[in-house]
Amino acid sequence: MLLRALRFLGGVALGFWIWWAATPAYSHLLAPATQLLLHADRRFAAAVLEPQERKVFVTSATPLPTATMPADQLTYNIILLLALFASNDRPWRAANLRAVAIALVILFISHCIGLLISIESTYAVRQGAWSEQHYGDAAANFWQTTELVFRIVGMFGVVFASWWGLSGHSKSVST
Amino acid sequence: MALAPRQTRFLIVFAVLLIAFYAVITIDAVDRRVVLPFTAALARVSGAALNLIGEKVLVTGTVISGSRFAVDIRGGCNGLEAVVFVCAAMLAFHAPIRKRILGALAAAVILEALNVIRIDSLYLLGVYHRNVFDMFHLAVWQTLMFGAAVFLFLIWTSIVAPRNASAST
């Protein structure tokens, strides 16, 4: 367990470095993918997501108010993901790396959904009159609660479930 | 990579419990009567530890303040999110209920002890290295807290369901 803990800490260091260094480039991947999802909501049909360093700006040619989303605050769970996979036995073996690749795809999808939830929540409760015009009380509560759940426990729940299910760890003990 | 029905059941129950527990601690009455007093107690313990190492701090409610810096321990910083996480995982796991409850209680105590270290280290970073405070507050300590929760879960599973045990454990 001590060796596993050391590998975990090594993974934290690697994950932190990747998160810190890659976030600006990753935003260029995250923004257009999330924009596709966002356009499914008619209120955001003309919204454009522009990545800029560690943030994503929501802009539009329509009267949609602008907003700034701190994208890096939605993606730092990659540190825990890489640390958990690094803590596995022989982390460089092909099966583990394949599991990491699949988990990264799941994580990317969860980041798109996380950014979508954050945008919906921001526009539902933090855009003054525009929010009141376009969201009812129930919808505003829903998006705010969903954002809280995602940011406090959901983003780590996704990481844990991906690691547990994909790393083969779940088969080593009886659940 | 396909999951066995038991593993699938574990992940589903884990997700349901995680959301349910988190929903409970965000209820206004629970927040007022349980979470806030608990957070204030956590602030007092953390403040006492800081005074013990020579930092002169005052604790008012959930705020720890010194002459150069102050921290306000809010929801998300009181360690309850990691406690909820590990409790959901342990209670979803197939093991005798007594072991699940004991494991969850022990994990909660250990995680809150770790959280005192987190709060004190963040206060010290705020005083002496404020430029890295946000980074540690957001990314490093959150990862370590949830990492610790996962490790406690793994240690516990190795006790209640060792690798060589039969599938009926």
C-alpha cells in the first residue's frame, strides 16, 4: 500500500503538470465540442464559445449577454484520474494505458457536460434580468444545484467510477 | 473491460448514495443545525493547531484570522464532500453492514483530521506564499483529499474483502 501511495503521489505531480501546462490547448478542444451541445438549447443557438488561456468566453452576435467560464476549474479532476491510474500495479503496462485512454475519453465527455452545466447555471442565476426572462425558478434551481453537485462531488465521482471500472481493480475484490 | 453485474450494481448504488448524501448536507436545516456548527468546530480545532505552532490567530465562527491573512471555511472546504464520497463508496460495497458503518466512521475521522492539516497549510500558504494559495486550494488539496478518500476505501476493502477471499465475502 505504501508503494501504491508513492505511485499515487508521483501521479499527482505528473497530473498537476499536465493540467497546468495543457489547459490552454485543451480549452481549444473543449470549447467547440461544448458549443455543439450548447446549441441544442435554443436560448444559446447563436452562442459562440471562445477559448482564451484557462478560460472560455461565451459570446454571441445576438443580445445574449457575455460570460466568462473558468474552464480550468472544471478540468482539474484529471490530476486525480492520472494519480489513481499511476497507483495501479505496473502502471506502464499496455492494459493500464489502454484503460487510461478510455478514461480520458470519458473525462473529456464529462468536461463538456460540466462546462455546459456551468454555462446553463451562470445564465440561469447570474445574468440579472436576462436570467429572469429566460429561466423559471425551477429551472434556475435545477441548474444551480446540478452545477454544485457536479463541481463538489460529481467530477470526482466520474473519475473514481472510471478508474474503478476500467483499471481492473473492481475484479480483484468482491463487490 | 466489461463489468460484472456486481460491479455495475456497486457503481450505480455508489452514484445514487453520493448524490443522496450530498443532497442531505445541502438542505437548509441540515446546513444550519449540523454543517455550520461542525464547520465552526473544525475552525476552532484548526485555529488551536495554528496557535500551537506559534501563529497568533483568532477564530470567529468559521473564520480564522491573523494579522496578515484570514480564511473562511465554507461549504466544500470542510471536508464533508470527501467524507460523503467515501461513505457512499463503503456503504455501496458488498460487506457486512457493521463493517461498512465502522469503516465509514473511521474514514470520516481520518479525513477530517487530514482536513485540519489542509486548512492550516492553506492558512500558512496564505500568509507566507500567497501566490500559490489558489492553486493549492483548488487543485492540489482537493485532489489529495479525494485521493485519501479513495485510499481509505481501498485499505478498507482489502480488510473486509481480501483478494484471495471467495466471491461470497
